[in-house]
Amino acid sequence: MNRGAPKELKDKMNILTKGETAFAKKGQVLTQVWKGKRDVELISTIHMAQVVESEKTNRNSEKISRTEIIEDYNVYMKGVDRANQMLHYYPCSRKTVKWTKKLVFFLLQMAMLNGFVLFKKTNTRPGDNSSRT
């Protein structure tokens, strides 16, 4: 019942055009809605309601403008999103019902993924699988 953007922001979301934003602030909490390809609802305690231009351009060679919250998310969450994507291809959690087994399988998958990432970082030459001393 108390989830999502405040009612006044949801009403403004229908009026906004692509690239526009609306926000409300209560104390330290900033709630912001942004209309891009999809309607995005954002909550932050460390950002201001600013729109920044990224280095990327669209098909018309115009700079893409996003909120500061989305820019920071794109900069700092790349590794987490990539790990979730790679783990999604081989789900082990659906093969068991007990939560303890799901946790153990998840931790094993994360350990294997971390090992794979470290292997790729240390293996500089393609096709060279020999260990270095």
C-alpha cells in the first residue's frame, strides 16, 4: 500500500514527456520520477534532483540526458549486474526446495564465478592455460 512514488508524482508522470523529470523531497529523502524509454521511479538520500548529460549520443547525435541517480547507478553497479546476468544462465537454485541447499548452491556459484573472473584477469594471452610461477 505504501510502495512506489507519491500520488502527486504519479499524476505528474502522465504529463511528462520523454527526458523530463519531477521530484518531491521530504527531509533527506528525494523521490523522483523520470520518463525515458520506460517510466522510472527513483528514491535517494544522497542525490539532488539534477539532470546531467552523458557522453553517449542517440541516433540523432544528440546528447542523452539522465538524472544524476541513474548516472551513478550505471557507473557503480556494472559488476553486480554482470554477475547476476552470468549466474542467471545456469540456475542451480530451482533444483532443490530447501533454502539451506539453495544458499549453499548460490555461494558455490558465486565462488566459481569469482574464480573465473580472476582467471580471466590473470590470463593475459589467449589460448595460454599454463600456470605461471
